[in-house]
Amino acid sequence: MPKYPLDFYFDLFEKGIFPEVVDYVLYTSDNSKMQRPKKSPTATMLHINGLFYLNNVPDYLDLTLKPGYKSQTFSLTKGFMADLSGYMNFADYLKDNLKPRLRTAVKSGIRRLELSFNITYRVFYGEISQEEYDSLVNSLYHFILKRFDELKEENARISEWERFHQLFLPLIRQEKASLFVIYDDGKPINISLNYHYDKIFFYAIPGFDIDYSKFGLGHIMLYKQIEWCFQNKYKHFDMSMGDLDYKRQWCTNDYYFERHLIYRPKSLNQSILAQLIVYSTQLKLYLKSKNIHLIYHRLIRLLKITKPITNKEITTELGNIQAYTTPLESVELKEYILCQIDFKNEKYSFLLRHLYDYLFTHQLPISDLIVYEIKPNKEYIINGPTTKLKLVFSATQPGDR
């Protein structure tokens, strides 16, 4: 069986190489030729002699091999991308691909975000200092941790974070990667690490501050980055593998990552073995289509003696206490023993999500917001120009106590 597979996709974006056996690559959308990398991988005897796997080849690229090599192709997993080559401008892409409700929501989110906060946008593509890079990547790391803690899910990127941290700085400086950042008054609230190759923009590692969730920061980042791609004449905005709602909402089409079995047809041994591998793989794919693999894995789990899995406890300042809001109409603040607080102080960070939700709903700038603490309870008054809310942190609904 072939060993030591190469990874076409990630070798291309992370190392700027593709295998020596590849003569040239075409974009299937318009048959234009992809720029060939300036450097080549170390050619091992294994790869020169053939019979190896080339994994993760997106099917929107057409690989032509050098004379003397042939390939058999298998579809692996689905990816999602926005093919920008068929559109004259960003407005046409939005009109043809985003549902009217989403287009309206994204534009409203941008307008409300810029109304409520001092928002700025920046792209790091070429120049960035070590200090700024370290700070932004550290912020992105904590955005992802906090987001996936909230979802009670694992994120595969976290286990590779040290590698990513070392990888991206030189790529950004060589214009082979970028950092897109949205700032609120100089503080990063949305960050995306991306790969670039030729005219492909690979949306790789995004993250945002969940305190601003109401504004739809993920969609705003996609909007800004695809707009940038049109301004800089990119063909493809690649969202890669993983079937997620936002990818279906923004993609023009899906595609498949393929595995290519590379071999020399003039070698009788390789030709016979290649055919055996083809039949074996086709059988596995057929069985997988019938969900046989799921039955197999269930049987394996039943046969194994496993320890019970306990839920990871997520501890916060407020533990399992919930937040409840009550509108206050025509209530005089003097009825309460109040103390105005600086809600931007770190010790009140647990309030921010609720305050930002209030700003979004009432379409207010943050400068219009005053917050009072009701002594001695953990209760707060959110005081806006026209409306007031009482915010209570409690294990039970306030009316149930």
C-alpha cells in the first residue's frame, strides 16, 4: 500500500510548494493557469518512483502530471467556497448569493456596530511587528477558547496553536497570509487569520469577542474580507472543509477535497497495485455510503471498556447564575440606593454582553449609556436616554423568589 502521503492543500498554503510530479495546475472555473511555486519540495525517491497519495486536492483545481505519471482520484470530504470570478463586483455577488434577509441583517449589523462603538478596520498583509502580531494572535486564541467553552465543544485548532503562532508571522510578511482585525476603540474584537496563494484567499482561523455576538461579527468579517477580495482581484474565497451554516450562506458552491493516487503506468507492479487500491477504496466508499462505518464504530465502542466521561465544569465569576432583565417604565432612580459604576472596568466584564445587547436593540452609542449598581444586591440599572432596564443576576427567575 502507498505510504507517506503528501498534502497538496496545506503544503501549497503553508509551504508554498506542490509536488515535483505536478506539471501545472488550472482553475476549473476559467481554465487559467495557477502560478507555479518558486520553490519545490525535496524530491524523495518514493515520490520520483511513484505510487503515493496526494491528499486534499480541491476539485476546483485541475492537476496535470508530468509525463510518465498517472493518477486515480477519490472524493474525500466536502468544502465550501465563493467563486468570485463570475461577478463584476461585490454588489453583484451579494445580490446573487445572499438571501435578502441576510443581506439586510449584515448591513444593519455593520451600521449598528459603527453607531454604538468607535469601530476601525485593519488588514495586516505584508508588514506587522512581532509585538503586534503576538498580541493579536493571543487575543484570537482567547476568543476561540471562550467561544468553544460557551458551546461546550472542542476546537481542533487549539491543539496546534503553537505551530500556527510560529507559522503565520513570516507568511504575513511575505504576503502569503493576512490578519484581518476589527477594533473597538483600539481593542480587537474580531480577528481572522487567512492564507493566500495566487488568487485564492483561504479563510482559515476566525474568532470574535462573544460580548459583541448580537452584532453578528462573524458575518461582518466575511462581508469585509470578500469585499477586499474583489478589490484585490481574487478568484476564490475558500472556506475549506466543515459543513457549517455560515459557509452555506456565503458560498456560491461546494466542492470536494480529493485524494489522488499517483503511480507510473509503465510499471506493471504499480499498475496492478493501483487497480487493487481503486477497487478496495470504491468498496469502502460504498460501505460508507450505507453507514456501515457507523455500525462498525458502535460495535468497537461496545467492546471496549471505557471510563464514564464527566462533563467539564466551566467556572465563571457568576457560576451557574443567570441574568434576567426587567423593563422599568416611569421609575424614578431615586427609589433605589444606587452607585454609578465604570462598566468598562475589568471587574464588571460580566456585564458587557448584556450592555452591548441593549445598545444593539436600542441603536445607541455607548456614550449614551449609564449603569448603576443597586447596593448591596448584585442588581444593576441600565439607563439609556429613553428606556431603563433592571438587570438581575440570580439562580431563579426574579418573580419566582
